Amino acid sequence: MTQSITFSEREATPAQRQELIDKARAWSVAQGAVPGPAAEAVYARYVAGELTLQGVTDELKSFYAGHTEALKDATAMRPEQPLLD
């Protein structure tokens, strides 16, 4: 059985949720972080009512944590760069 999601008054409709995502995206871009396809897919699930804002955060943290570990592994395999004096 799937538990229904209860949204606040400011995010009750898909249009309201889209507006929140648009504002969040604009803020991220202004900070130099352009959301990629994975983030956009998670945002679409929120707008559709499949996720809460906390669910969006959890999904993105999980996704990027996995990618961060892969980057650490790839970086660890590169030879060290010499230090510049």
C-alpha cells in the first residue's frame, strides 16, 4: 500500500510545485550549479506529486553521494601531480 503525500498550502497543486522548483533552479544556477538530467527527473517527480521536498533532497543526496564515491575512486587512480614551488 502506498502512503499518500500531504503537501503544504504553498505546494498543493502541480503549478505551485513547479513554481517552487523554478525558483530553486534559478537560485542554483545563480550560484553556478546547473541541475543535470538526474536532478531534473527528480524535480519532475516532485511536481507530479510523487515526492515531497524532503524526498527530493533524499533522492538527490543519494544520487550524488554515489557519484562522489565514483569520482573519489577515479581520482585515487590518477598519479599525483607535482607540487609547484
